[in-house]
Amino acid sequence: MDQTETIDFLKSGAGFEGDDGSDVEVVETHCSVIFLQGDAALKLKRAVTYDYLDLSTVDLRHAILDRELELNRPAAPSIYRDVMPVTRAGDGLALGGDGEAVDWVLRMNRFPAENELERIAERGDFDDRLATDTGAAIARYHEQTPERRQPGRAMMADILDELGRVFAEFPGADGTGRVSEWQDAAARALDRVGACLDVRGRDGHVRRAHGDLHLRNLVVIDGRPVPFDALEFDEDLGTCDLLYDIGFLIMDLLHRDLDRQGCRVLDAWLRDFRGAQDAGLAALPLFLSVRAAIRAMVQLQTDAARERAGASADAVAAYLDLACRALDPGPPRLIAVGGFSGSGKSVLARALAPGLGALPGAVLLSSDLERKAGQRPDEKLATSDYAPDRRDAVYEAMFDRAATILDAGHSVILDATFIDPALRDEAEATAARTGVPFSGFWLDAPRDTLTTRLEARVGDASDADSSVLMMQLETGTGPLSWQKIDASGTPRATLDQARQAMTEVEITGPA
């Protein structure tokens, strides 16, 4: 079908409410043409047919736009408005008229491109807070997605088979030197975690999810990260394990050397699921690897379609390197960071996590954040939430989660005061039960330094103040067997000491 008349009509601006006469910006993709004017956007589906998508008729294009609206409006109501017909009006066209529908468009509200997470990451502003908010936002999104109970192993096997077929079409292509190595490692990984994937499918962790959850498809609106542009054209591709869904975003961050942000996204997502996803981390290396391999495949296909073979060789090689690295994780270990309030425990824990063990790094379990799971980290809790029985319940939940995550092959960092010797003993016992190395760090700093830091806190997850610190100091720690770290200096100095202590343990072995 020739869409020239429709495209010219939308380019003219006549389809926009209150056409302001300004030029209409046009953005073209492989299956859409998007028209932008002012604060509005109109998306037209191209009359194209691919192996995976048929948009050859008006009715098919209408149906796919309806599905796009249905998938995206619940999470992004401020972006997605409605689907409107382009109708024949006499000798011309109109939007939403009474005449014959010659095509359909999705009406959207435009947002500033600089608010896309990709742009934010490119300019270096993807900080810990935004990463944490993003993980929590995706958890909320995933909690609303419908379950599709089906075996997870077969789904991943099909993806690996498809990747094998496509890579075989590019024998010896620049950047593909590690394809065979990756295919062998991915097949072994699927054998290891296949049963886990099937259990996750049975237990409701396979859902009709987003399907295309990378940095470019998340945007900050009113201070909140919002997913948009979910994969609408293929229900099979859009149905996946939730960890595979968020794995796309984590892989995207890793590819950009934003491992720390990947850790923060994953921590927040896992925390909001209250441990329900922890055992599934055994499959995360495969999920990250497959996501990276798919990006390598897409680069190859794109270059071939544009007749510029080898143009993206560096990117292809980088994605395949990441795909291989994800399948070769270091052994898991447990690290516990204790100290009085204000000693810098959370700062050290966040700095230690990236790259520790399986990608993106160690999972951080913080007593302050676990206590506030489901709430904003900076929301102040009632005094009763810190009663001894509540405290013990938080620690017990942390130790249980740590054991599950360690058993899944991922490292863990525990961030808590650990003033009670019994709790320090239990941290070490958790490592012993799971058969992983343990490092316990006690951050030490003068009282005045601790007090000054607490008074300077703004928007911190901890509710501790100077009065809480005084009670901690009066209680004391009892005998300390953990490695003491001088935390009176800069965060960098504290981090260097902790890393040196970990290196010494690796060289000499556990005591």
C-alpha cells in the first residue's frame, strides 16, 4: 500500500491539535514513521512485511497500534493517549473524521529527549539514586504483568538456536571471533540452569513483560523513571522470564561500563520482590550473556541491511566479549560491613559490589533498606520499627536472603551495624553453611567524626541520629574478630584498605 498521501498529510501538521504552523519533525524506524510537533507525537506504522511482522493492511496496522497502546498506557499514561483513524474527507485527509479510515496513528504526548535514561547515562548523570529508583520502578511494572506459565528452558533453547542460525550467516565476519566459544559456553550454561528455568516458569516468573527494556526505552517523567515502548509486535518475544527482561537493562549498563549502576538497579529490583527472585539469580549469567549476544547479532544484521559489512565490528566484538565474560563468573563470597552509625558502611558496601563475582557484582543487602522494602528509602520509620524483635527479624531475613543468593552463585555484601556479637557470628555461619569465603570488616572512626557525618546526612536510608549513636557507643561491641578498617578518612582511603584486606585473604587463604 502506498502511504505517501498519509505521510504528506501528517508532515503538514494538519493532524495535530492546534497546529501551530511550526515544522513537523519526522523520525523514521524500520516499521514506523513518527511525526513530532510541539509537545505532541503521532506514530504511523509502515505498510511493510518482515519475517516476524506483517503490517501490510490497514486492519493489521490498527491492531498493532491498539496493542501498543494497551501494553504501554498503564505504565506511562502521561505519554500514551489514544489510537485515531486517518480518514478520507472529500478530496483530502483528516484525523479522527467520519470518513473511511485509510490508516491509523497512535497519539502520544512528547517528552524531552534529554530525559531518556540513555541520554542521562551518556552525560554521566545516572547516579545511585536514579539507579535505585529505576530498579524499583521496574519491579512495580513487573508486578502488574500477567503470568504466562510455561517452561523456561525451551524458551531459552529457542533463542540460542535462532542466534546460532543467524551467526552462521556471517562466517568469519569482523568482530565474531568468539562466536563458537560463546555458543559452547551458553549451551553448557543452559544445561546447568535448565531445571531452574522450568521451575521459574511453573512458579509464575515467566510473564508478558516489556520485552525491550533497555536504556532508550526508559524516561524520567516528574522525577520518576517510566518504562515505555514495550515490544508489541510479537507475543512470544514479549513473553519471558522477568530476570531476562531486566537483564537487558543491566547488560546495557555493563556494556557502557556502568557496572555500579547495574548493581544498584538489580539490588532495588530484587529488594522490592522481597526475595522472591533471589534463587533465579542462578540464571542471570545466561540471561545477560544472551542479551549481549543478541545485540551483537542485531549489529551484524543492521550492517548487512545497510550494505556496510564490518562497520560495527568493534561493537560486535565488545558485545561478544561481554557475552563470554558473563558466563565466566568468579566464585561467590560473603562480605559483611559493620560499624557504628556514620562510619560509612553503605558507602563502602556500594563501592565494593561492582564486578565482585558474577555480573554485575555482589548483591547488597542493607538492614536500613531491607527494613524499608516497599517504601521510599528516605521515608522515616516509626520508633517501633527499630524495636529488638523487629531488628532481629530484619537480620534474619537478610541472612536467609544471603544464603539463597550465595547458593545461586552470586556474591553478597551485608551492610548493617552488627553491634551484637551474635549477629556477627551468624553472618560468618551463613558463609560457612553455603561454603563460600567470608570477610568481615569493622569500620572504625572517632565519635566526633561519626557525629559530624550523621548531622550532615540528607535523604539517607538510615534514620539514625546522634542520640542513636550515643546508645550504640554505650552498648559497645564486645570482642571483635573482624578486620578493623580506619574509616576516619576519605571514602577512597576506606575502600583501598578493604580491597587490600580482601587481596591478602585471597593470597593467604581463610584463617
